[in-house]
Amino acid sequence: MSPSASRPGRTGNIVVVGNPDGRRVELFQAALCRLGLPPACTVAYTDLLAGRRVLPEVVREGDIVRIESPGKDWAVEQALLVAGADLVDRSRFEHLPREAILRMPFDRGRILPSRQWYRGWCALLQTVAHQLRECPPHRLMLSPDDIAIMFDKPACHARLQAAGIAVPPSLGEVDSFHALAARMESLKWPRVFVKLAHGSSASGAVALETSRERMQAFSTVEVVESSDGLTLYNSRRLQTYRRPAEIARLIDALCRHRIHVERWLPKAGIAGRTFDLRVVVIAGQARHVVVRMSRGPMTNLHLLNARGDIDAVAARMGVDAWAAARETCEHAMACFPDSLYGGIDLLVEPGYRRHAVLEVNAFGDLLPDVVWQGQDTYMAEVNAMQHVEAGVSV
């Protein structure tokens, strides 16, 4: 990590680029208050996207700059889709023209063109990076370039794999159910996980299993058919699709958003449920951990899954396996050396000896009520910026 031109937190303030009224910014401001620090200055994504504010007018020498999630704000979602409207390959991927986006009301759960959204998000990240280069010396908690890679599952998977990190095998990009089925057959993979390449929180995820006798898919995606075609919605209820034609229709629709497909690895179980781990790595150290338990293939907590007992999991794994799992998470985050923190999703296989990194989440630190040495994730991140050479100097 590059040396700093100043000591943030001692000489500078904190600037948050995000959605000022969102829960994440609210919790981060509360953490600053608990630390006895002044509130962060917030720069709204809506203002950046509209050109009403620019970072060189805000960021001072020695400041810490925090880039937050753009989610949970319909105006920002619209603006990102508009920004990506001319950047997406319309022949391959789902696309909405500017006029349609601006007329569109908020439609809860609807899966909008995610490749288009991602291209708009990357354009915004590039704008942020460009403006930060015009600012006085400061430090970033997350690098815009790292964020872009973390939001691209195939690229993130490739980076981890190149670094020797254990990850589920990927069968490469496919553009149709027919191509997916052919690849599964050639590799002799009966079970795969299909994910939106630029999705988060299990959006557009499908757990697919096949055999000679049957095929079934588990997904949070609901398919709605109308005169305008198919519309996909995320829900908190796990759907089971058993008819091959329905599964093919679902996969084909998701392919229009770009997908990433991995081998479906089995998960270890405890207390009658399977689980995986969300591990937040801060300044190179695995700290906050949440056990995400489920009776189905998807463990995301927003799907009303339960939190498990991390002490019980660590005890079941044993000292050596638990240390190795934590070390893997730290090595995964080291693949993004210009970023202070990230949320690692870690799968532990049955037997508790083998594990694999499922994802690296740029904004995977939203873990309310989870503490490490008396600090929540936000407090730990701010303290880390004051005591280690973390983040990137600009």
C-alpha cells in the first residue's frame, strides 16, 4: 500500500460519496459520533451525476474519502442506467433507452438491465477517480478501480484464481440455456450456480441441478410475462422451477444481462442447516465474521436467513482449518491492495477442512450489531485509517 502524504484522521476530515439519506451513510455517521469525530461531509451521487457538485471543491489536503454503495436510491439507479445507455452492446444485452428510463416509475424488485447499469456505474467511478486526481493529497478507503472489478464477477473470479486463491471452478461465459446445458454436460457438472455478472444480494441467482431423470432450479427470481415480453423480479421467496422449458426461459432471460456460472460446491452444515461466512477484512486482517445459515442453497441474510454461532463454527473447524480460512480471506483482499476493506463470502465444504471464496464485496461491510474488539465495521475502518498505511494516496 502506498505511503500517505498526510495522516488522515489526525489532520483531515472524512468525505463520503454516497446517498446521504441511505442507511449505510447513516450508520457510518453514527460510528463517527461514537468515536468522537465530526460528521463526514457527504457528496450525493445525484449531485455528482448531475454536475451540481465536484470533488475538488470538497476534498481538502489530508482528508479521507469514502466511496459508498449507490444502491437503495431510485434516482441514482435511473441516472446510472442513463449513463450506461450508450455504452452497452445492445445486440447482446438487455437495454433501455434514456427516454424510457426517465419515464419509468420505481418498480420494487424489478431486475433492470444490469450490464447497462454496470457500464453506467463504471463511468461514474471513472468520473470520481478523475475528479480525485484534481484534489489535494488525500486517501481513499476504497479504490474506484477495485470497486469496478469487485462488481464484475468474471473479472473478480479471474483475479482471485490467478493469485492462487481457492474459488469454485467456472465454466466461462455462456449466452443461452442451450450453451449452458452443453457446457455442463461436457464438464460432467450436474450442479451449477448461475449469477448475474454484475448483481449483488443474490439478485438474479439460480441454483441449477440436473440428472438423467429430472432438472430443477432454485431461484429468488420471479418471471412475469406480459404483452411487452418477460420481466424479471427479485423476491425474498425461493422459487422452484421444475419444467425444462421454464428453466430455459429463465436462464435465457438472465443471459441477456450477462451471467457468471460456477460449479455448485456443497456447503458444510451446522445446527441442521448449511452455512457460509461473510468475513470483513480490514487493513489486511480478517475481523468481523457472520455465519449465514439456510435450509436452501442461498444464504443471504436479506432472504430472512438466520445468523449462526461463529464460535461453534470455529470450534467445529479446529484451530488450523479456522486459521487457514481466515488467511484465505486476507489473501483474497490482498488482491485489491489499494482498498482498505472488503466483505469476503467464504464457503466451507462438508468436513470443515476445505473452503473457497465465493465473492469479494466492495460494500460487504454492512453488518449491524456485529462487533470485533468492541468496534463495529465502520469504527474499525476509521481507526484502521489512522493507524496503518492503508488505502491509496492520491
